Amino acid sequence: MDSADAAGARAVRGARAVRAFRPVPVRVGDGGPPPSAAFRWDVAGDPRDPLAVALRHASRRDAEPAVAVVLGTAHRSGDSALLLEGIARAGASGGRRLVLLHRGAGGGSLLRSAALESPGLRVAALELPVRDAGPGLPARIARLAHGATPGIELRVAGDGTVTRTGWRAAVLPEPPVPPDGPARPGGAALVTGGLGGLGLRAAAVLSAVRGYRPVLLDTASPGELPRRPAALLRRLCDAPPGADVLTADVTDHRAVARALGRVPLPIRAVVHCAGVVAGGPVALARSRDLDALAAPKADGLGTVLDTLDPGALRHLVVFGSVTARVAHRQLGGYGLANELLRREALRRAAALPRCATVVAEWSLWSGAGRAQEMGAVAQARRMGMAPVPLAPGMAALLRLLRWPAGARTAGTVVLTGPGEDRAFPPEGLDERYNSPT
């Protein structure tokens, strides 16, 4: 296995081959007076929700028809079904406007993919304050929905300010060169999805450069690995400080607790790589399919963090996907899973005051990972996407391990491969935010 010095030196060179972008809020107005400040609302959601009640009261028979999906502060059981119901209602009526209204539950990623696959579908997504359902809110929602740029989600703050997400090219934190060793002697690093191609490489980086003992958690067992990953695992286990392999479903609280209870060292870092990839048109998706995609990502992260000692944790790096930000055909469910993962990670950061929390929303990888295994990398390049090469991507992971600690600095970064990526940043965003800082 490579020495820590060599791996650390490569981190400086390799990270330059990965482009990083940070989200920034860009203030927008209400879009001016629309033809109508009202809709004839068809509401999908909890009928007792104050916002759903307000929309029904403000609905006008002579106004443009629209479907509203009303969700709460977090994605709950049944919300995937509501999103699909809203998409189906809007599509069945010849392309009625579809408006997602939520207070943190998310779902805009799924609507964007649905609109991409069904061009007649007009969608808008608004994230609203938790407690604002005053008499003027339905009219403001109508104004914002009328003026919203397709594919751009708007966020209304408690003071009434409306923003969208802009993007700023970012410089990742410098890696430790020479490496500064483990955060604490004897510390361990948990890698979920640890026997996958990316999980094994991440574990090698954590071991060689950071000095952590990797703990690889996966539903698969070592005996199921193909020849090359099996050889990489053997090298990882044989080299100091060694490695532990645990078999458990990351969504099974009891199984995860039993498995992690056997780890003798304090877990200082978590790299959450667990997840499954599946595609298909949104119009043919079932709610249980969407929930199955989200389970190892968002639910699995919650399971792991509920099991660990939050006071011992120093690093949380969550592997997400750019599909949560930009619509891709056939990947609406996967995009939703990664959107829910990001929201869950940032919510959880509030309870991790000594931990550095960052959600890395990667483009697809080349050299390892599911896209590589599925043969999708060449097709992605033809579509103008910039895959993340394996070595530079792992170098970027090293730099993410230097993210500043604290709940207030928890954040998100999108990472693409070298060169221009026609899919990201999205078109139509303010160029002021596309320069390095």
C-alpha cells in the first residue's frame, strides 16, 4: 500500500482535477404582478395542515387550475406517494401547473425530473417558513409560482425574503502535507457501503493518510466480492492499522447497533457511501420504489448517527449526487434520495457541535462506483458531463476531511470532474457567483 507521505502529496496534485462549487443564496423578487394572484387549487397533502386549509379557502373557481402538494418539515412516510399523486394529477389534466410547497421536506428534485421527462408539465417548488400560514400567503404563493423559472426552487425566509440557489466556484481546504496523522491515537473511521468500489478506496485514504483504522459496514460479505475488490480489501486489512469488516443492513437499527458495538475503538469519522442506484421514468415510479432508494441514504445515515457517540465524532462526509441539484432523465428517484440525504445530514449537524459535517454531491465517478460498473461513464461524457476520476476524487475527499468543525459551518459542495460540465452549474444562474473565493 502507498505510504501516507505519497498519498498526501498526490492529494495536492490530484484535487486540482476536480471542480468544486458551493451553493449561495441569490435574492429574487416576487416577479411582478401576475395575470392572476390566485389559483383554483387541487390540494394533495394532509387536509388539516394550516397551509392546505389556507389554499382551499383562497381557491377561486374562475382562476387557473393548479395542483399543490403540501408537505411538512421533514420527509415522512407517505410523502413520496403524495409527490407522485401530484405529478399524476397535473399530467392527467393536460399539463396543469404543479406547485410543491414544503417547509423542509423537499421533493423538488423529483418534480424537476418529471418535468424534464414530460415537457408539458409546469412545475414550481417553494420552501416556506415553518410557521407562516397567514392570510396573505396564498396570494404570494400564486405570484411566486407564476413567476418561477422552471427548475429553480425558491426559498421564502421568515422575514419574507425570497432566494434561489446560485453557485460559486470553491477552493477546497488544503490537505495535510505532510500528513498530520490521526485525529486521535487509536481512532476508527466508519465507512458505510464500505465494500463498494468507492467505499474501499475511501477506507484506504482514511487509513494511509489520516491514520484511522477503517471499519467497513456493508450488506455484502467479503466472500461475495469480485477478485479485484477482494484483493484491495486484503491489502487494507494486512497493512497497519488494519481494518474491520461488519455485515449489516444500514437501515436496521438493531443490526447496526450490534455490529458497531463490537468496535473497540472510538469512531472519529464517518464516510457515508451506502446507497443503491436504479433508474426509470418518474411517471412509472411507485412510492415504495422511491422509499427503497432513499432508505440506505437518508434513513441509513440517521441509523448510524443514532448509534454512535456524537461527542466522539470529528468528521462526517456524506456522499451524495449532483442529481439532487440538476434533473437527469430516468434518475428522478435517485435524485430525490440524494436530496433527502442532504437535508437529513444538514439537520443532523445541529446535534454534532464538535464535528465537521459536509455533504459532497458528486458527479458520477470513473474508475470505480456504480456508474463505472454499469457502463454509464462513456455515455455521460457524450452528454457533456464531466465524470470525477478516481484518484483526484479521493484526493478531494482528503481535503473534505479538513472541513471546519461546528454546526454553523456544516455545508454542501458539488464536485465534478475536470473540464466544462454542460450539466452543472445549471444555466441561467447569476455569473457573479461563478468565480473562485
